[in-house]
Amino acid sequence: MSTRPEQRAGGPAPHDATREGASPPPPVTPGSASSPGAVVRGRWRTFTGSFAQYRVLPAVAGRSYLPITFGARLPITMVPVGVLTLGEVSTGSSAIAGAAAAGAAIGEAVGAPTSGALADRLGQRRVLLVVAGLHVLALVSLLVAAASADPVALVAAAAGVGLTVPQIGPLSRVRWMAMSPRHVRTAFAFEGTADEVGFALGPAVVGITATLVGGSAPVVVAAVLVVGLVTAFALHPSADAVPVRSREERAREREDRRAAATRRRREPLVAVPLVGMLAIGTFFGGSNTALTAAAADAGVPTAGGLLAAAMAVGSATTALAVVALPASLGPWRRWAGSAVVLVVGAALMLWAAPGIPLLVLTTVLAGFAVGPLLVTITDVAGRLAPEGGAGLALTLLTSGIVLGVATGSALAGQAAERVGPSAGFGVGVVAAVVLLLLVLVAAATRRPLPPPTA
């Protein structure tokens, strides 16, 4: 009886088709499923197929919800640049315009968690309708103050505009947490993309309308959009998904919170998302200021806004792609990986400045890290929020990022003026390192994160 080559060589005998009823494995050919090309194609199909998860969102919230929640945040993204433009046009002073923008930022830092807490207590619909009406009145008062060219009145009116900004993004995330906790990561990825696209599109609308019509036009457009779209968001049936607790239930929750106050003070994870958003905001403010200074130093001052837009495009792209990451890759790992990329991108921005072509590439690279970071930080905040307190927890993140932007802008401006245009990028590097150290310390606690609850 002859012996097979594998047996003569001492190797394992192949499967016997006549004994086991199975066919021997086919040889690997370029077109087979086991070839490297087929493996790559299979993985690519898996990656692109993961985007089908977004189909569940209209099924959960209704087909009209996605365009409404995106459109309703557009007038909010117009506020910072709109206030700056109106202040510059009405007074002719960049200092007064900057003070008005700062007033709007401080107002939003105070108003965001206030409206979030009220929405948790009284329900989103009631609070949003009142806030939308107050915001339109504040925008009208801003136009009146600009017409008078009174700096004090302008700054005060701008602060009122910021104080009454409807918090569409955070409250929309609260709705997703209540409507479908199983699809929160997909919903938050959409929300992060909507934020980034809005922050890129809002300033563009301001620039176009101000150029074609006048400096007050963006404020009028914002008021009209608030009346139409924010009202539509407030009245959408999804608002009913967020439970509104009775007075007795709220009293019991207050007692529970008092009883757990000591434990929460000792819980280091509670502060992690807020500090993370402060760091992200500092990166934004520092980088945008440094990009503007570098562009001006290169003789193309208008390129600063385009560079910031490039970062927003990169961020929106990767925020949308978060759903393609495996579910086994938990929030801490996503945060750590994105923070590493951000540290590298921020360092390369510092190295590339003031060369505009290289800055474009490095800014896009840094933007790739921002999208997953924003999605992940809001995910962590939602998981750590107490029951019935998600609105306050997520609107606090707005305060964190707004204050961070103000801090980063101030520090980068000082660094650019005293050392040079490139020095401002150092603020972004420090903020990125803080984000990385923060998640490493949080992950070292090895405390599992609970699922998100509204």
C-alpha cells in the first residue's frame, strides 16, 4: 500500500473523504474566499455594512426627526460668528466685538446647564418652547443694541443671547437615551456628525448672508430658524419619550441623591467627562486662534477659517464612522486611541506651522481624532448621569466646551503675541496630552461603566 507524501514526511494525515464524508479543503486561489484579496474585500464589506446601523434611527424616532434635529441646531451654530460680525459692523471695533462674543459664551456656559436641569424637571417641550421665545427676544434686543452702537448694551444683549441658546444637541441625545438605549452609540455618532457639520455650515451661512445683505442679516435669519426649527424640535413626539417625574418622585430622588452625595464625591469618574470637554474646548480655542495667527503671518489671513473648516470636516467624517468600530472596543479604549491620535496631530501642527500646506494636512489629521472623542465623551457622560439627570449632565458638557474654547483662545492669543504665531499651537498640544492622561487615570480605576439611562 502506498504512503501519502504528508505521512512519509511525518506530517499530519489529511482528512479522508471516504471515511468522514467531507471533502478536502480546496486550494487557495486568487479568487477564493481565503485569498488575501477576498479577506480584504470581506473586511471592507463589513466596515461599510456597519453604516447600515444608521437605518434604525429613523425607525426609532420617525423619519422627520433627523432633519429636524440637525436643522434646529443650525441657528445656534450661527451665534458666535453672528455676534462677532454684528459687533464689528455696528461699532467698528474688534475689541467690542470680541467682548460681545465673550459675553455670549459666558451666557451660554451659565444657561446651558440651567435649561438642562429645568428640562429634566419640567419636560423638554415646555422648557424648549419658553427658551426659544426668550432667545428670539434676545436676538431682537441684540439688533436694537447694535443699532444704538452702545458697547455696554451690545455686550449685555449678547450675554442674553448666549444665556437663552436652546440646547438642541444635548437634549436630542437625552431623547435617544430614552428612546433606544441599545442604539445610543449609533445615535451619538450621528449627533456628533450633526454638531460638526453644523459648526462648519453655521459660520458659512453668517458669512454669505452678511456679505449679500448686511451685518444684521445673520441675526434675523437665526431668529427665523429658531421660530421654525426649534419649535418643530420641541413639538416633535420624541419629546414624550423622556420621562417627566412627579413632584413626589423628584422629592424621593433628592433624598436618594443626598444619601449618595458622599459616595459621588469620592467617585472620580463623575468629573472625567466635564474635564474632558474642557480640554477639547481648550484644544479648539487654542488651535483656531493659532491657525488664524499663522495664516495672518503667512499673508493669507482669510485662510484661518478654511483651516478650521478642514478640521471640522475631518471630525465629522470620523464621528460618523464610530459605528464601524467593534462593540468590544469600550469607551475608555476609544477615548485613549483617539487621544493618542490627537496628541500626534497637535504636535505635528506645532511642527508644521507656519507652513500653510503642511498645516492643512496636520489639521485634518487632528480633526480625525476629534469626532470619536466628542462621541465617546458624551457617551461616558450619559452612562455616568444619575437617573433623571441626563439633561443636566449633557448640557454641562456644553458649558465645559464653551469655557474651554474661551480659555484656549486667550492662552493661544497671548502665546502668539509674545512668542510668535506658531507658539499658540502649544496650547493644543497641552490640551491633547491632558485628554490622554485623563483617560489613562480613569481607565486605571477599572470601574465598569453602566449602560446609559435618561
